[in-house]
Amino acid sequence: MQNSDKTKIWIGLDDTDTADYGCTTATFDNLLNSLSDLSGFQIIERRLVRLWPFAERRTRGNGALSCIIECSSKSISSFENLLSSFFSDLEDSLRIDGKIDSLTSPALIYSFEEINEDLYWEAVRQKVDVSDRIKKLSGINKMTLNSDWGLIGASAAMAWKPHEESTWELIAWRHPSNIGTKREISSSIVKEMEIKHPETFVNRDPTQEKGLIAPRTPCPVLYGIRGSTSQSVLSAHEWLQSNKDVEKCQRFAIHRTNQLSDDHIRGFSTSTVLTNPKETKGAHSSLEVTFRGGSKTLVAFKEGGDVNRLLRKLIPGDRINWLGLESPDGSIHLERLRVESSVPRVTGRPICCNNKTMRSAGVNQPLRCVSCQRQVDKHWLFEDINLNNLALTNGWVEPSPSQRRHLSRPLSLGEPIRI
């Protein structure tokens, strides 16, 4: 507690939704709106964090919510009573035929002090053991249902500390009567929004002329606009809502986020390619590389686009820079790739008359053209690796926007950092 008049409180929530219904962002907004109705409460900042992409219990975005509020010290009792009542109502809302949906594992926690930032870094970069997280939250006020899984995301969201390059996302929610119907927001409208509001980003995939702000699940979210400042996403939202061809939202809120931060990886590595690429089921490609400290298998998925295409061009001896995330099986799932140096590719013997390849006349003999009998010293022709059909940014390639993780930093925002 800070002083006798004002108290800061950190709140975290996670795991109230499933792939088929609900949304933790909307649930958290319900809670914060209820707090706002109490006298003496002020919301300082809402936060949305994305966590380790391989977590066992996750939805596609694998996000968790937190918020910092400030209230008068005499209102703390009202605050705690409201949270208890809210969580009880949440439990009732998750019951199906009298039983709580086992696919959810809600956790609501709060603290009057900041919690250790290590809880965020653990959850964004690796698997977290639930029992270990419970021990580290000893003394923290917490409420859970079904199991304690939700504590991991809720505490990570509370522990995250933003910085000056942190991004923002405005989330707009639908009117209840519209949930389950097709969202009215076209790709062309999103394209125009990005032109008029250039500080917003990763809101569409220009390679497929597809908007990315509207989910395709029957959840309450209408859209989410990402940008570099809170004002940029607010201005873009107001412009969208003024457009007669865009579905009107019921409510919205702005969140500071760790999206586009690359917090899930530790910077890029430099390696030497050891093997030729192998193609696996689904047109995925993999190869072995060696670097200081050992060797790894790099994997590029078909959906990775240019990352997959570049990996398939590599041969033993090439030196590459790469960023990726180590999966549970130990392989690296690539997110970005660059050729630092390449060995020459053999293209064949020299060409002479009639576009015919010159042939060897025998051991220790020159090459000879069978048409004109011209002779040259025996040699092979070579060429550099062909990168002409790839979309390069300072030599790097990355997946299209629709295939990137929420945490991945686009090359348009600067080169990856070497750590």
C-alpha cells in the first residue's frame, strides 16, 4: 500500500474461455466496468500479454489480462467483496448441465505490491510447472476454478513490465445479439484504415489482401487494432466506427501489450548448415545446423512462406542467421531466416555450340565441344544462391503477417537483435 489515501492494486485474470465460446478480454472488461461503478476507483492501465506459444493449455492467441487500478484505502473492503462476488458469478456462468466446463481453468488474482518480473519471463519463454508457480505466489490473493492452471497466465500478466517500445491494442466487443453472425468489416476497409492511420500495424496481410483484425471464432470480440501508441489505435477505431459499412461495437478498451516484442525468443543465432533440407509431410522442411554450443534441427513450415522457401535452398556449408522458438521435441521452429554467406552452387559444365554441354575427353583431358571440337580446361560452372524470388528485408525473410505469432516483431519495425 502506498499511503493512507490512495492504494495501487494489480489484478490478473486468465483462462475463462475456450476455442468455441467466451473471451477472457470481455470477461475482464466486465470486471473492470463493475469496479468503475464503485466510487473512488480509477483504472491506471490495462494490459494484454501473449505467452509461450507451446503452452499445453492455450487458445490460439494464448493471452492473459492484467490491470493496475488505484482506489482510496477505505474502498479496499468493497473492492475485495466485488471480486469475490464477480468470481462467484463467473463460476455460475461456466456451468453446463450443472457442471463447470472442464475446458476452462479460471484464475483471478490481485496484489497490493508489484510481483516479481521473473514470473513473466518464465511464462513467455518456457513451460511453467503449476506447482512451482503456486509456491511463488504464496501470500498473493487468488481465486481459481477447476484447477490452478490459470494462475500461470494471470500472474505473468501482472508481472510484465512494459517499456517505451511496447505496443497497444484496442479491442472492440460486439453487441450480444450479433455474436455468432458474420462480422461486418471488409479487408478493403482495413486497408484504408492503415493508410489513414500509419501508426497502426499488422492489421492486414497484403500478400493475401486479407484483414487480420477480426477473429473468425464465435467470440464476443468484433476486432482488435494494433498500433504504436494508444492514441493511434483510438483514432483508427473512431474512424472505423464512423464508417457506415462497419459493424458498430457495444464497447471497447485500450490495452498495453507485449505483442511484436520478440520476448519469447532470445535473439538470433549464427549457424553452419550441416545437411541438405528434408521435406516432411505437409511440405514442411528441416535441416541440421551446428553453432557454438552444439547442433539443432531447424524446421520451417509450409505456412512460413519465404522462410520455408529459403530453407529449401540451403546446402551444407552455408552460414545462416536465424530466429526461432525451441519446441518441446527440441527442434527450432523458425520465425526469421537470413543467409550470411553461401557456398557456390555447381550448375554444370560449360555450354558451347547449339546450347550443348561440353564433355570430358577422359582422365586428365580437357573438355571438348562435340559440335565444333573446341577445347577448354576441365572445370565446373558455379553460381551464388538464388534469392531473387524472396521478399528480403536487409537479407531477412519472415512469414506473411497472417502466419506470424502475436509476439513476433515484424522486420518492418527494425532488424532482430543479436543476444
